[in-house]
Amino acid sequence: MSESEAIRQQNADLSRLNEDYATRYGFRDPVDYFHKGARGLSHEVVEMITRMKNEPRWMAERRHEALDIFYAKPMPKWGNTKLLGEIDFDNIYYFMKPIENQQASWDDVPEYIRKTFDKLGIPEAEKNFLGGVSAQYESEVVYHSMKEDLKKQGVIFLDMDSGLREHEEIVRKYFGTVIPSTDNKFASLNTAVWSGGSFIYVPPGVDVKIPLQAYFRINAENMGQFERTLIIADKGSRVHYIEGCTAPVYSTDSLHSAVVELIALEGAYIRYTTIQNWARNIYNLVTKRATAHKNATVEWVDGNLGSRLTMKYPCIQLVGEGARGEILSVAFAGVDQHQDAGAKVIHAAPRTSSRITSKSISKDNGRASYRGLVKVHKNAVNTKVSVECDALLIGEDARSDTYPTMEIDNEQVRVEHEARVSKVAEEQLFYLTSRGLSEDEARLLIVNGFMEPFTKELPLEYAVELNRLIELEMEGSIG
Amino acid sequence: MSHRTTLFELKDIHVEVEDKEVVKGVSLKVKAGEVHAIMGPNGSGKSSLSNALMGHPGYEITSGEAYLQGHSILEMPPDERSRAGLFLAFQYPLAVPGVTVANFLRAALKAHRGPEADMSDFRRLLKREMAALSIDPSFATRYLNDGFSGGEKKRVEILQMSVLNPKMALLDETDSGLDIDALKTVSGGINRFHNADNGILLVTHYQRLLNYVQPDFVHVMLGGRLVKSGGPELALKLEENGYDWVEQETGLTAEV
């Protein structure tokens, strides 16, 4: 077989990537919503949202102010400006409330929604290895629960709307402090129309030993999901939060635009794991940022499969001496997909350290970009920075770009930087097949191996799930 | 050894790389229990021959026949050749990041034994073979050839051979890049693998490996052909006098 033939064959095998998405995740539910607003965005829509939620006036004002900022701000000039230009903000539903009240028992969730989460395996995961679960459907969290012992330790895990109602003082103190609404156009949009998301507060010294999870499901066509998450880990506490996302397959686009703010106070530890597998008609434009105080640690573990366009650059601001940040991200870009993912770390205190590991796989005409920024301020002496980007290309039309930026304003910094692009090459396949593995088995082994530094960081159940997703995406090859 | 059955047979093999003929008619018979060595200077076509026999897509066998235990192998893709009992120890083994030596070998052995096969002996087998090759146990969980030294890669090639236990092993420049201790260990592994039922074809530039792995036959490859065959003494003569005298005697040049 010539090289081009081999590549054609490879493309044919891999074109079936995620092809069963429609049956596995892409099913749609018939809807009977408590409230379904009109399409389009205006101050009236914002006012309707805030009134329905019966929010304090300061929040309503924040929203209106943010909407004006959204109108005034230009679209980002980076990422994929062509696809961004295709978003029709007038055609999106900004608020859909599926049921009147959130439930604490799956039995009380309407059957069609419960079945959705059943199919996604959420109640089972909850039983087996989670400390708490939040399930958001369209704009609001429909199910929420947390284990009793965590409640007793003072851990707060609520949907964001309830968080604002029940802990207004904490929300007011931290909301928008890590990501102001002026940050970027989609952060202002989220601030204007946010709904749902998670609010977590872990008291000083409390170690939440099992993960808390939120699952975000978009069901309707042309839906805009704008969850807002705020996690505060108080001094010396520890928490691991996991989010997952899917949506049905439609011919027209939906928008997912979340804002996630993390605050790790002195000595605290937060790990935030994302495994998203959006349908291919979803625009996924998310702003995620963390502030790590003295000796605190923040880790973003970010897995991006699916979507039409993802633009997401989890950020850590190391503001306290000895703070540590780690960002580990993978992106899988298949047919007609663009994953513009990356990482940002701001070193603003001495003795801080950060590590960025980015892995991307592009296949067919998929495109994966790494866009990163590491900024080391003048005062951040004795700082360590490590950036490693790895791209794997499958097929001759696949594309990978790397846009790393480093701004280092002092000399007492140790920097390591590596970037590699590799192809699933004929030579590598030959080596593995010469040991008796079929070409498909060999290709899967290479891809799984490439992802291994990421999957080994996931809780076992999620690593298994991710490997299964990849295997499905590579299927057809597997026979 | 003439009563033994023919294990591996090549009939007039021609190989092209990028439309250039690099092997110009090689015939060879390896009987069960035999060790053959093909020696030749750089560019004589010996590595092309071994890659082509394993089924490398960049090396096209344009004519000729090859049989392993009486079965024609040239229509088989590399994985079938492997499962049929052919093995190639690579001159430059590639790294496969993220795939551990143990996981890789388990997958390969399973491919040989079939999906339903019992693999409960795998751990013990791997441990034993690693110990025999003086490979540190930690290598089982290291990524295949990733960051391995030249010598470590060669040892792990021999480890793969020992675990998969092929009928016919082609060893392509397995001695290159080895210091004397590593050479002894690797040769020990080859000798340990060798038995009356399998065959070995050593492809090498130098004679020194043959001090440790005694060949039954030595063939000299020049210009894509086997131009001279003999016993072990031929290797010693090449070591002493180089390849020039063969070129003069046969009127051929080394390079294809």
C-alpha cells in the first residue's frame, strides 16, 4: 500500500469518529417546558430572567450593565473569526426553564428528563462514586443532591441560583471578581443572562474526598446555555469537581457559553475536571479562570471532544507566594470541527510554579489549535514554568496550530518549553503491525497512548469512559 | 542437518524502493534449527531485504516468492506475517509514547494467541524473559522505546522476540550501537531463543555478533545480491580483509 493509500484508508476508518453520537448522546426529548422564552436578546429578556429568579436588585443591575458591555464589545479577533461571525444571536433562546422546581430525588424529576440522565449514566455514577450531583437541563438545574456527611462538614454545593438565594453575602463577595463582565464578549453575555451552574463553598480545612459532579445537558434546538459556576475553597481545604456535557444533534447551531470562577484561598486545593462531548452543532465558548492564593494549588483537567467550535483557555492567576497551577488539556478535532483550546497562567507572586500540558488530535479536516499565554510579573521571582504541547495528526488534511506566548519580566525564572507535532505515521503502524496487531488495533493503541498522560489523571471511571469514547470515535477501524 | 525441514525459503526476491531496485534476486533456504547471517557493507540492500520480507509498505517486492513453513507470505499484511511466525528485530525501533512495554506486549501476544486465549501466564512470562535479558523490571511500565538508549531498544526488541516466540526471526543490525556487555546480553537472548525448530537470519555489517551467535551459514550481500556463501570462516575473513576482495573476486560493487 502506498502512503497516500494508507492515509486514505486511515481517513475512511476514522471518518466514522463519534458517528454513533446521535444514538448515544444525540437523542432529543419531547418538550413540555414550564417556561420557554422567545428567541433573541434584549434588556427585556434580561429583566424577565432576573424577575423569574426573583433575584436581588444588585444582580439585576449587574446583568443589565453586562448586556450593555456585550453590545459594545467586538467579537474576539482570535480563534475562528469566520465561525464566530456565523453565530446568530437573534435566533437563540436565552432562557428555558424545564420544570418549576428543582428536585432532590430522581423520582420527582419528570420522566422524559430522568430518562435522559439515566441514559447518560448520571444516577448510577452518583450511587457509586460521587459526593454530590447537579444535573442541569437547558437553563436550570433540575436535580441536585449531596451526601449528608458533606453537608454536616459545612460544605455548600448548590446550583448557582440557589447559591445566590441562600448565600447572597458569599456570592456578592466573589461573583465576577475573577472574571469581570468586561473580560470578553462572551463573559459579558454570560453575566447578562447566566442561569444555573454550580456554587460550591468548602469551609477551612475540609477535605472533600470524593468528587462532586455537575452534568450539563442541552436539549432544545438553538438553545443558549449560560451556566455560571463559582467555587471557593477556603483555607487548607480540598475539592475535586467534575463536569460533563452533551447535547442532541440538530442541523442548526446552539451556543454554550459558561463562566467558571475558582478561588483557592491559602493552602487550598481545587481540581476541576471537564469531559465534554458536545454535539457537532454546538458553539462552545467558555471562560474559565482561577485565582490561587498563598501555597494554594489549582488544577484544570480539561478534555474537549465534540462541538463545532470550542474556544476555551482555562487560566490560573497565581497571586500568592508558593501557589501552584497545572493545566492539562486534550482536544479531539474531527470532521469540520475546530478546537481552539489552550491555557493561561499569570505568575504574580514569588516562588510560584506552573505546568501546562496540551495534547491535541486532529483527524480528517479537523483543526486543533493551542493558544497559550504565560506571564511572569516582575515580582514573581524564583518561579518555575513548564509548557508542553503535543499534536497528533491523523490523515493528510488534519491541521494543528500552536500559538504560544511567554511574557517574562524578571530573570529568576526557570522555563521549559516543548512543542511537538507528530503524525500517526506509516512507520509507527508498521512497527506495531509487525508484532501481530491489526492496523486498527495499532492505530487505537497509538491514539490511546498519546492521550495517556491525560487519562491517567482522571478518576478510573472517567478514564474508562474517555477511552471508550475514543475507541468509539476510532470505530469502524475496530470491526 | 539435511534431514531437517525447510522453514523459510526465498526464491529470486526483487525489491524496489521508490522505483529503484535495491534487491536484485535473492534466493535462500533456512532449515529448522539453522542460523544464517547475511553480511554486507552499507547500501548493499540487506536492510531493504529484511524490511520487505516483513511487509514494510515502503519496500515493494516486485517479483519472487517467499515461504514460511511452506506458506506463501507475500500476499499477507505485516500483522498476518507476524501471526504466521515471522519476526523482524528492527535496526531503529520507534518510540510509542503512552503505551507501556507490558501493555504493548500483552496486546501483541493476545493478537497471536487469539481473542479468547488465556493470558494468565503473561505476567510471569514477561518477568522471566526480562530477567533473562537483564532488563530492569521497571521497564515493563515504561513507554515503549520512549527515551530508551540504543542498547535498551535492542534488548527490548529481543524481549519481544522471546515473548512472541516466532518460527523465523530476522534480526536487522541488532548488534549496532551495543557496547560489549550489552552485546553479550543480547547474544545470550538470541541463543536462548534459538532451538531446533526455529530459524534465525542475522543481518549485519560486522562480524563481532557472530563471535557470540554462531552462524551455520554466512552469505555476503553486494549490490542487492548474495554473491558468496560459506561457513563461519567466511565471516572471519570479511572481518580481517573487509569487502574489497569480494568485490574484486565477483566484479561487483557494494552499492546497489
